[in-house]
Amino acid sequence: MNQLVERIADLPILSLLHQRDGRLTRELLQHPTGYGLGQLPDAVRPNATTNMVCGFCSTGCGLRIHLQDGEAVSLSPLTSYPVNLGMACPKGWEALSVLDAPDRATTPLLKNTRDQLEPVSWDTALQTFTGRMKAIQAKHGPHSVAFLSTGQIPTEEMAYLGALAKFGMGMLHGDGNTRQCMATSVVAYKQAFGFDAPPYTYADFEESDALVFAGSNPCIAHPIMWERVMRNRRSPEIVVIDPRMTETAMYATQHLAIKPKSDQALFYGAARILFEKGWVDRKFIEVSTEGIEAFEAFVAPFDLPRVVAETGLKAEQIERFAETIHDRERVSFWWTMGVNQSYQGVRTAQAIINLALMTGNIGRPGTGANSITGQCNAMGSRLFSNTTNLLGGHDFANAAHREKVAGILGIDAARIPSEGSWSYNEIMEGILRDRIKGLWVVCTNTAHSWINQGFAREMLERLDFLVVQDMYHTTETARMADLVLPAAGWGEKEGTFINSERRFGVLKKVRRAPGEALADFHIFQLIAHYWGCADLFTRWTSPAAVFEIMKACSRGQPCDFSGMQDYRWIDERGGVQWPCPAADSGAAPDPTQERRLFEDGRFYTPSGRAKLLFEEPRPMPEPPTAAYPYILLTGRGTASQWHTQTRTAKSAVLRKLYPEQAFVEINPADARGLNVRPNEWVTVESQRGRMQAMAVLTPAVQRGQVFIPMHYEETNQLTDAVFDPYSKQPSYKACAVRIVRRP
């Protein structure tokens, strides 16, 4: 028995490991599909089918997985699943194909003396990981190492990573890539509602009389949600607030093509009209909100001339928008990255929340102030990653919370930090200031996705030790790593995801991970043993066991899901939304119930009332100048692209559905002034970098603006590292650029 096996002899994954020809390989179960290691439902047999949730976006669609000899060979959308109702987007259809990519990480890789990554054993990899991380801590202090996590692994793995890093390894600082997409909504909800609580269900798409989409393009970014909008039989008004004529805006009854980053002024101006005309729900306001008088006084200066000047809209457009909110019985407000990824995103999101609250459009079917999540398990990350809050939505700074969680975990409360972590940007700045020397990056691609990419890569190069744990060894970040740990992907491991409407869905193991790749869960188990803190995690034997720990941590919280029995129970019910507390009688609640929050008009603040929060809009940090006369907008390119294309680029089918090379959308009038022709290659430059892109001439962008999809590696060479002061979320959406014709 080799050293690795000796160290993990008491782990359940020992049955998956053995020696063959001197190399570590994996002995897999004959039928890998289950609800916990080796626990197969009776109905699952070779050449049968099983159901699970998709692993791409936050929609959380149900898929039927078709098995041959006990392993997934194809899939189809699940008609009975309450999320997608038999529909799937291109990414969902190709979810299995991306697992077969030739650049999968199949063995640990360690950088040698020639600065090249070469294969090593798991034993060498884990010895190196623990040895070098501990050496950094010994030299520079316990907080000189940090982790960057993800919204794309199961909730149980997130909980394990956060607990291992903070309670076992002594890390204080760790954040997730959800900081790049959802931090604004988290903070906005916490400050206004008292808890991070998106209030809606997907049924609200179908039950609204008016749907307001602010900085959101669900037709492309969340196509299955958009299909739910198309099922609406109430002849709704569809209002799209976006500088660009997006695919969603093309379907709108009202497209408010505002100046970039002027949406906050628009919402305040609409609120002023609603107050002036008495179009507010005074009864709801008096019982369920606080701060209304101060808010009414604050918006008084936002009269039509001011809002017209700041937004570029016509007065009648602004008035019609306010009238729509008043006239329609059920108004729902939806936002995504166009609001979140802003230097003033939190207050903009709260301006939307204020409109919902002052008109009583919350807690009823077809209403709500509704943030749409991005990644498949961003909601799981928000509750259980141990980054922005302690497990289960608890507070690191609250001694009672630390004692409660410590008691559930069976550990000394002194192991739980009494302060929160640095945010993602602060961790990166910590590298720059020589305060972070070792970094563990799990299932994210910092070298591609972080804002002001060139500077971000310079920061990563300063590290003494960079570890990347990923499915692929070719990501931009993995290529910079000192150590690569090969991880299993979606469909190769088990656990749960939580989607945008707070619905738990089950992830199953339906494929063998290639080579020596292991589920992140098992990698964390091994690291705990090599680090010497495995005694803290004796109960963390499987994802199913961790699910029980998570249930206990949620008990008594707004997100209480202690009434959910197990994976099989969730699976049989087509997913279940939180809250789902155990009933007083001990009987489980009706799992098919739509769980829309705040139906009783009570919120999670100490007073039980929602807070109306507001602030004077701030000018754009980098407005256009004579040297850089255009505003760069970024966003999703097509429904077949996903984030940094780490997975979608592996599919030949998906690659055919979007342009391989980066492109820039330019208004035809601007193109004439630049003498740029259609499909001509141009250089797009900012003060930070430059990229080559093909010119696409379209009136979809206004004069003085250009648009580039976020998915291309080069895009973030241009973006400006500016952050919201409350959420610390990067402002990807607007910076100054110029267009230069290539000679």
C-alpha cells in the first residue's frame, strides 16, 4: 500500500483507488449513477435513464440522461420538470459532449525546473500542496494564503472547501467568482430585506401583467426563462431598459434605450411620478416598509427635465414607464449583469426594489424585485461557500452564529473566524501588496475573467505558489499554475445545485471522470488528510452526509430546508425550493408548492419591514474623451456561449453557433466617420490594453457606443478595474475606448 493509500485508509474513497503498474488509477463502480457513493435507485439499470439538473446556467433545467452499460451516452430535456417543461437551450443539449474534450486534466501536473508542467502522482501533488502552502504560512503568516472558488460546483463541495480552508487550514481570505456576477444582488437584498432572498418563482414570468427587464437579456442569457415569458397569456407589457437593442429588446413593447449607467436616475424619476400622482400602495408601505418619507423627499429633485437630460430618453417614454407600473395589476422587475456589474450596482438594484415596494408589487403572483442569477450554483455559493457569510447564511461576526455552526459541526468555535474575508478584488490587491503569497483557484478562470486582464495576470505572476483545480489543463489560469489538480466535472460526481428561484436540484454521477481526475469533494478529503485536519471532518464522508450537515446549518434561517429528506426525495419531486422547513408535526411540507417569499408582507429585518435605500447617482468613472470617444458595452454574445468558453468551446456543435473570432458592434454612422466597412478587422483600444475584432455594423448600438461579447479572452484586456463600494463587484459594462482601422 503506497503512501497515498496509507494516508486515506479510513476514507470511503479508498474503494475507488488502487495501484496498477506503479500509477494511481481509479476503480469505479460498475454503475456510476446514484444518490451517494454506490447507492443506486432501484429504477436505474444499464441501458435505462435517470434524471438530473443541467450544470451550465442558473436556470436549473431538468435533463433525462440516457444510459448504456450504466454510463451516460445522450440526454434530452425532461418534460415533467417544473423549470424547463421539456425545453433545453443549445448548451444543455451539449452538456455531455464537453466532458470528452482531449484537453481534460487527467493527472496532477507540477511545474518543473524548466518552468513546464509535467505529470506527477497524487501523492507528490498533495505533498507539494500542503508543504508549500504551510511553508508560506510559516514565513508570511496564516492569512498569506487564500482561495478563489466558484458558482459551478455542487453545494456540498462548496461547503467542504469553505470549511476545510477556514476551519482546517487557517485561511481567513477566500472568495468566489460569484463576486463577478451576483454580489450586487446579495448586498442589495441583505440591506433591503434583511437576508439574501430572491423572492420569485419562475411561474411569475407567466403570471405578470408587466415585466420590466433592466440590464437583462434573457432571450440570450437565459433562453429557457425567456420561453417561460413567451408562455404568458396575460398580454403583458414587456419593458426593456438597456442602451443596446438586445434580442430581448426586439420583443419589447417599450424599449428604453438609456444612456449607459443612467438607469438609477430613470428609476428615481419614475418613483417621483408615482409619488406625485398618488400611484403608490400606502397600506403596504405603512405595514411593510420603512424609510418612505425620506425616499419621497430624496426623489423630488428627479423631475422630467433632469431625468430626460441624464437618461437621453423622451419625457413621454419616462411617463409611460411610470404609468405602466401603475396601470398593471402584477408588475415584476428583473435584472441581471447590466445592473450588477456596475460601480453603483447596489443602489441601482435597490432603486428597482424601491419601485416594487412602493407599489406593493412583491409577495404576489407575477410580481417581485427579482435578480436572475448567472452560474448553475451561484445560489448555493451565496449560502454555503463560507465566503460572504458563514455556512447557511450566518454571520462570521455574530458570536451566537459561530457557536451554533460550531456545535453543528462538532468543532471548537475558536476555529471559526470572527471576521469576514477580503473580497475577490481585495485578495488580488493583497497579492500586489505582498500580503497574499499562495493562492488556490478552484473551478474558475481568473486569468481570463478578472477585470483589467493584463494587470490581473501580472498579479498572478507575483505569487509564490499558484494552485489551479480544474477539469481542463488548458485554461488561461491553469497554464500559469505551479500545480494543477485534475477535477471531475458535471455528470461525473454528485450533490445538489440551487437555481435562481431557490430550487434544489440533484446532480448525479453518470460518467467516469477521465484518468486520475477526482471529484472536487474527494480532492478536499485528501487535502484534509495530508494537511492533518481530517479529524475535523469525520462526518463529511460523502456529499449525502454533507447535505445533512447543511440542513442542520439552515435550520431556523430564512433559507431553512431542514424539511427536505434526501436526494431521492428531492429528485422524485422535480426539485424543491427553499424555504422548506420541517413541519411542527414532523411531517414534510408539500414539496410541489410554489415558494414565493414575502406573501405575508413580512421581511427578515429586525423590524420585519423592508428598507427603502437610495443614494445620489455618481458619474461614470471613465467617461468618453477626445482620445477615447466611445463607451464599451459588454455582455453575452449568443445562447451557445458561456462565460470564458472553458466548456462551450469544447463542443463542435456549439462552436458552429457563434463567431469563432471576437467581433465589435459599431453603429453605422460611427463606422462611416471612421471609414470602417462591414467585416473589416479593427483594433479596439482602452487605456489598459488593445484587442483585434471584426467590425459588425448595426443600429442595435447607439452612436458613441460599441459592444463586444464578454466571452472572448481579449475582451477583459480593455475593462477598467472599478468596483461598487458596497458589493465590491467589478464594473465590466462601461469604459472608454477608441476604434483604430488596421493598416
